[in-house]
Amino acid sequence: MGSSSRRYGSLKEAGLYLVGVIVLCLSALFAAMAHFSHDADGGDRFHQGLWYTCRHGICFQYGNGKINTARAFLIMDHLLCACLLATLVYSFSKRHTIYCRLLLFLSVLHSLFLFIACCCVTSQVHDDVHAHSSWGMKLPWVGWVLSLALLLDTLYITISTIREEQQRGAGGSGWDDVRVRASQLTSVSATDLIGAENI
């Protein structure tokens, strides 16, 4: 019974880490769409992307305070995603609360950086009267929603790991008390035997 419950716990934990890896990769992929896609057509509206703005089929590089801020946070988020992936793998192999808390902290940063980048671009599009956001700048919002799912997953992993360590600690302290009590009884019994022989 105990071995089956432990096996179930291990499979459940492995599944949580696997879900975290999948959600992280999808979130990073959708966020990276901002770099590669912009709509170029013959319409009257600007189709604004992260790196290029297109109008009448002609694209030119565009930048201002908000766009540059979005670029910076998005690039930092890409680096953060690489650190997150490495921390996920390392945390699964070590299964310690320190690494789980680091994983949770990086997940919060990932969601925050991506949210700031998406907000900056969306705000810039609304500021430009004739601008229209390309579909490449809408997909990072999907990546941000996935980052929230990753945050919930890492939070559950952290809480589960903390509880598991607390249970192991409680079990270890109880066993230590049993061993101390057994050694005391043994020493008392030995003393009684020696006293009985002397009598």
C-alpha cells in the first residue's frame, strides 16, 4: 500500500513538471511571435509590430519609448524562459524547496515581463490613431495567459514539496524519539541486571 502511494506520488510530481515544461515552451513560443510576424497589405492603416510597421505594402523599422521598452522586456523574458527551463529540470532532479521557490519566483518574473511587453505595444497601438496591431502582437497575449497557468503549476509544485519535506521531517523526528527511548530502556535494563548480580 505504501509503495503504491509513493509510486502514485512520484508519477503525479513528474506529471506536474512535464506540464510545466510544456506550458513554458508554448508560452515562450507565442511570445516570440512578436519578432517574426507583421501584416503588410495595401490598407490605409498601419500594421504595427514589435520591430516593423507596414503601410501600403511597405515596411519600415519603427521605434519609440514604449516599443523599445517592449523589445527590452521581451528579450529579457526570452533569457528568463531559458533559466526557467533549466530550473524546472534541476528542481525535478533535486526536489528541494529552495529550487522550487526559485522556480516560483522566476515564474512570477516571466509573467510580469511578458505582461509589461504586451501592455507597452498595445498602448502604443491605441496611441496611434491609424495604427492596427498585427496578429503577431496579439499572440504574445496568449503566451501571457499560459504564463499564468505555469505560475499556478509551479505554485502547486512548491506547496507539495514543502509539505513533503515537513512530513519527512516529522517522521524523522518521531523515529529519533523512539530510538532514544529504546536506548534508555536498554541502559536501564542493563543497570538492573548488574545490580541483581551484585545482590
